[in-house]
Amino acid sequence: MRAPYRYDYVGSFLRPAALKKARKDYEEGMLSAQALREVEDKCITDLVQKQKAAGYHFITDGEFRRTWWHMDFFWGLNGIEKATTKDGLHFHGETTRAESAKIVGKISGTNHPFVEDFKFVKQFEEEGVQVKQTIPAPTQLLAQLRLPEFASCNNAIYPNQEDLKNDIVKAYGEVINELYAAGCRNLQLDDCTWTLYADKNMWPTFQMSEEKLKAICEEGVELNNRVIAYRKDDMVINTHVCRGNFHSTYANVGPYDSIAPYLFAKEDVDAFYLEYDSERAGGFEPLKYVPDNKKVVLGLITSKTGELEDADAIIRRIHQAAQFHPLDKLYVSPQCGFASTEEGNILTEEQQWAKLALIKKIAQKVWKDC
């Protein structure tokens, strides 16, 4: 089975209260690492059963062992450590925890803890159900390491940017090879860098111009493609792109138009999971850049609120998208995960599962092969 399925999801789920308490107790020194992992194991086991009961064909660990969708992966690489910053990331009306990543040595990806995490979920595979592993894209790591707060220490270890990119590619290749050896056949690269640069409100911050945007996009495609080249023939690598997802808020606005000629046309992924739940994403026209043989997962259902969308309205939007990309290459999902960070979005678990039931219902109305 190759991701995506007609009805799908991005990967993260709301953390249960028991897991949140266990992590808090662990951070306060009241719970051992082993005891925390036992709680994680139980919560993930329960989540997988719920995913299967909902009729979904790909399972994830809900990112229950992570506090962030991306930072925990970065911290798991050799040569990178957790760092405290002066301020968090600014979302619309909210600010995240003040945490980042800094380079403390040459980067490599051997023995990444995510591989053992994958193995735990792998045991729950069965006929018609496979694990989907999510990790941040290499471009996301490069962007994180270029943030100014730790630029001096990062540049001290990597004064040459080409050396840094080469080691990022090698590290990701090592992780991909270890995941493959553990049985991973569906990998998803989560990537928010594209919409950051596409947001023209952010251009003054990055001193962006049309010429600089072109250079950044070309660099991003090249970096990601060098990593994607590590996949074996029976491994799928897809990507997810959104405009930020923290506590039901967003970071960026703006359509895909300026990045589509690079990301959609040139990145060597098998499928694109794309945020399309609000006007912030713009129209479907940029989908014309996606090659006809590639799949597009339309993130038409918001994971930020619990209110259910109108099924008929979503079906109309799917057919609108089909004017720019073949209907048989379209799929449907939430626009992002339900908890890209451990805080989670502002909706209940009951509403979370109602969203997924709606997505399945919509897909079964539109396509006969699900």
C-alpha cells in the first residue's frame, strides 16, 4: 500500500490527558523516562486502535512522543542540541515556547531515536493497514539553523554553507536508510518553509525579492530532492505543506502561486498534502504545476476548530480543484495535524474523530475506489 489513501490525515493527534500529565510529571522530575515511555506506549496503542476503528488505512503514533512536530527530530540528530531562545515563534495572536536547535558538532543521523519509535508502531500493521512516518523536511532544518540567534555558533562549526547542506543530506539519508531497514515504506516530509517565503507580508523581514525567492526555492528543491533520492523503489516519500499550526492559530498567509513553479513542478515526491481549508491558501490554479502522474491531497477540512464543514460544499471544492489536476489523482484530508505541538488545537477528541468520519464520508461519495 502506498500513501496517500483517498481519505487520509496528516499525522498528529490530540494528546490524551494521561499523556499530558505524564510528560509534565517527567519534566518536573516526578516520573522516570521509562515510566513516561510506558504511558506513551499505552496511549499510542489506544490511538492506533481508534485509527483502525475509524476505517483509516494508514496509522501513526500521533506524534505522541514529541513536544513539537519538528524540533524533537532535530534534537535527535547527532551534532544538534535543544536550545532556549529569547522569544518563541510568533503566530497569529499567540507565541510558542521559546525553544530552538543549535549545532554543537558535525551533524549525522545514525541511531536516530525516531527509528525505535517507528518500530513500536510497526507491530500494529495488518492487511490493509500500514504505518506512515512523519518527519520535518530537510529544508525545515536548514531554515531553523539559519535563524540569527544561534548563527555565530552554527557558523563556527559550519563556516561553509555547502558543507552544512551536504551533512544535512547525509544525515537524512542515514535516517531514511535506518527507517527503511526497520520496515518503513511510507515517509512524509513536513515542510512549512515554502509558505513562509510565499507570504509577502514576511518579505521585509527576510529582505525578500523576486530574485531572492527564486534562489531560495531552487535551493530548497535541490536539497529536498537530494534527500528524496535515498528512497528505494518500494518506498513512498510525500510532503505536507501548511501555513503553521499552533493552538488553532496560523503563522503565514498567501497562495501557492509564487512557489508552485518550483515546489509543485520540481520536487521529486510522490504526493503533496496541501493546506486548503481557508482563504489564506488562495485558489487551486497553482495545481496546474503538479505533474499529472503525481497525487495531491486536498486539506479542505480544518483541524483548527471542531465545527464540521458542509460535505456538499467540500465536494464542490474537490471538483473545482479537478479543473487543474486530474480527479483520479486527488485525495482529501485535514489541512494539518490536530496537534502539531503537544498543546494541541482547540477542539475535543470527539470533534477530532467526527472530522475524520466526515472526510471518509466525503471521499466515498466522490471516488468509487475507497
